[in-house]
Amino acid sequence: MATKRVAICAVAQHKNGSDLWHKRFQGMLLDVLEELQAQTGFTFDEETGVNTIVSCSDDFFDARTISDNGVADVLGAQYRGEEKIAQEGLNAVGYAQAVILSGYADLVLVMGHCKESQSESRRMIANMGFDPFYGRAVGLDNLNAAALQARAYMKKAGLTEEHLAGIVVRTRQFAARNPYANAREIVEAGKVIASPQLCDPIRQLHAYPVSDGAVGMLLASEERAAEFTDRPVWIAGFANCMDSYFLGDRDLTANFALKQAAGRAYRKAGIADPRKEIDLVEVMDAYAYQQPLWIEGLGLCGDGEGARFLDQGGQEKYRVNLSGGMLAGNPVIIAGLYRAAEAALQLRGEAGERQAPDLKRAVAHSTTGAAGQFHSVLILER
Amino acid sequence: MTMQEDHKDCFVLEGKMALPNQYFAGRLGSRFLIAIRDRKKIMGLKCNQCGKTFVPPREYCEKCWTKIADNWVELGTEGELVNFTVVRYGDRHLPKKPPYILGQIRLDGADTPLVHIVEGIDPREVESGIRVKAVFAAKTTNTIMDIDHFEPV
């Protein structure tokens, strides 16, 4: 375990929307930056201010290569050091932690943005993530790859249409209490079950809506955290793991990479039994079936026991996705960073109508790559 | 952060990313695709250490790091449909008009299923476990689409 600690001092979220055509992503980042400054009073002073920024954006969604260069000013990065994470934004938090623990910087700003609505089809962008010979050629994208995983997992775990509908209904109930969430309308289970099949067995309402958003955080060393907040949230552990690229090389229901990432993060946090030591979980559930699947991978229930976890009230016991989760609408490349922001707000007691009582330790999860190729796990403590 | 901005005189610019480019198929990839294109044979690479046979080709066994680049084995052109979905949305990157079946096919002799299109069966009747065979394309694209699709045996 690291002897020094790193704190999240503040988080700021832009409200998610399905078509924020009237906001440039630059403007969304600027809103986030201004709010972080208003909360903490941090400066860009060369001696005492922020001089290192870790950003997260996607070149294809921005339709601009080296997408961070074009937003440097609103990242607070102009005239300063900056690096972009070419991964889901939760990894920017892990990277920022490493930067601070190394002693290179004692303050790091983490900033992420994505406007899925800018592209004609987010599935087309996902298709470009596959190799051109074997994956792209057959039209693989995040949705149809997930559908293959969904069928295999539903069979293994005994997950039914009713389970999936229940996840969506609950998601919307919590999203309605989250002013930053995108899809906040209450839905009935019958409407979910009656929604058209998109890619069997994934129905329209099982999939997260097209979303635009931006989110940021200020991280500081233990020595400096008190300058910016009286409610620091501590990073207790972070880890990630990459699985095989080709879908056929993987057991799509085995959670290999997530189990590795979670195991490493728990060890770093000194957690022996996550089922007894975790109070709140935010998982990156792009599709309804993923919520119990990732819960299995995090070790909060056994292999193939995701349906039982739902039946036995596991979602309330572990306060799963009180934000509404990704299913309520976050852009794909920063949905994990939103998870961390929500977990941090909960630990600070600032989660408003969705606030849970008596929290000590929370998990934020993220994934990228078709059907969960890559997973990241962040453990936060009060 | 609220969003009560004034939308007067606001407009969006239409753009399009279109950049012709090339990909080297790789030495193994070239051999693999040429075997399909010219000989209608599907080849795998076998790790003698693990006993696992991989397709598409790669130089190393991911499990034990044995170099397998020269250990070609011929796979069957038939196999089992081990998993599938029915694509019901339309998109420019999709090779077919919806609805169509996208499946994972474990070829005889292979351990890793290939993702490909399944035709010749109604999407409402398809089931995992059925036997399917490769139907080779009349025209080459130098990709896995040199197998046009799979269909029930």
C-alpha cells in the first residue's frame, strides 16, 4: 500500500443531454472548469497552482485528431503540462494519482468531454475500433458485440426480460433524482419489455441513450488537500486490466479482465472481502444486462449469480448506481469518470436527493472495448 | 450547470470524415486471407503447448507465449453456431440490410469462434448449437468477407 494518499478535492459535472447541439464541447469544458475553480479557489500560479492536466476525449467523436490540443485553453492546459488518456476517463484519475504519488506534481486537474450526438452514428465509430480484416468487415460494433455477450450471459445467469426491465425501471427512478442525468423519465416494466428489439436480446430501452457531457475533478496530494476542501475523498486503490482483442478469444461471460482489475484494486485498498467492505457501487452499464455482469466481476456476488443478486436486493444493499448509472445516459468515453464523480459526491454527502446514508467506501468502475475488453476499478474512501 | 442559453443565430457545420488509407494485412494475415480467397480453405494456428487452435491468425499463443506463427493447421469449413444476435438496426458500416443474423461460429478444429453473418435461416428460428458451413464469396474484398456468409448444413 502506498504510504502517501491522493484526494479528490472537487468534482464538477455538466448535465448530460442527448443533443446539446447549442453547446460546443469547449463551452461544456469551460463550465466544468469554472465550477471547479468556484468550489476550490485553485489557481494556475506556477508555484502553487495547477500545472498538470490529464484530459480524456475521443478523436473520432470530436472528429479531430489529437483532440486535446484543440481544447487546451478550456482544459486549463494552455501554457501548462497536459496529457490525454486514450482510454475511458476513469483511467485519467488513476493516471493523475500516479503523477501525484510520484512527486511530479501535487495538484492535477482531470477533465473529460464527449458529444456522441456529433456523429451520425456512435456505432459507426465503435466499428472503427475493430480491426479492418476480421471485425470491421463483418460490421461489428459495441451494440452487436454486447448483444452476443448479453445472450451468453442471460443464459448463464438465468437473467430474464423481467430482470432487465427491473434494472431499467430502477435506473430511471434514480436518474429522476439526479439533475445531471440524461434519461430521467420514469418508465414502467411493461414499456421496457414491449420496446422493440434493437439487437436481440438487447431492446431499445435496454441501451443507454445517445449522450453528450463533460466532467472534471481536482486531485491533490495529502499535504495540500485541505487548501481546497474540508471534505476530501481519498483514492484507496486503482487498477485496470486488458483482455484479448478478438471476441472469440474471450469467454464473454467470465469477466476475466474485471476480476483482475478488481482484485488488484482491492489489494491496494487493503480490502480482504469486498462484500463486507463496500458501501456503494457505480458500474458503467451501457446496457441493462451489464449491471449484474459487472457486479459479478467486482466480486459482489458469485459467478453466474447476477440474477440472484437482483432478486435478493443486492442493488439496495450495495447502493448500485444511485446516479442512474450510464444507462441513464453518459457519453461512452467518460461514463466511468462520471461514475467516479458520483461516487465522490456520495462520499462527500453532496448527492442531494439521491444521497445514501452511512457511506465509508465506494467503488467506481469503467470499461472500454467491445463487450468489456478493458476494465478499470477505482476505490474511494471518506 | 443549467442550460438556458440563447439559441438565436446559433448554427452547426456539417462535416464528414473520409480519408482513403491502407492497412498491411500482415504476413500471417495475408496467408490466411489468400488461403480463403484462392483455395477456399480456412487455416488456424495451433499452440502445441496449450493444445489451443486460434483463428484469426497471430504469432504468439496469448496463454503461454509460445511462438505459433509457423504451426498452421487446416480447419473445417463447417462448424457450430455457438452464439448469435439478430441485428435489427440499419447503419452504414453494416454489410447487410437488417434484420440479419450475426453469429459466433466455432469451426471444426478451432477453439476460438469467428464472428460472421449467418443466412439461409429465419432469424426467428435460429438457435445456438446448429451446424453451419462457409459459403465463399464470388468476388474478393481481401477480408474475412471472402467468406460471404455461413448457412445451415
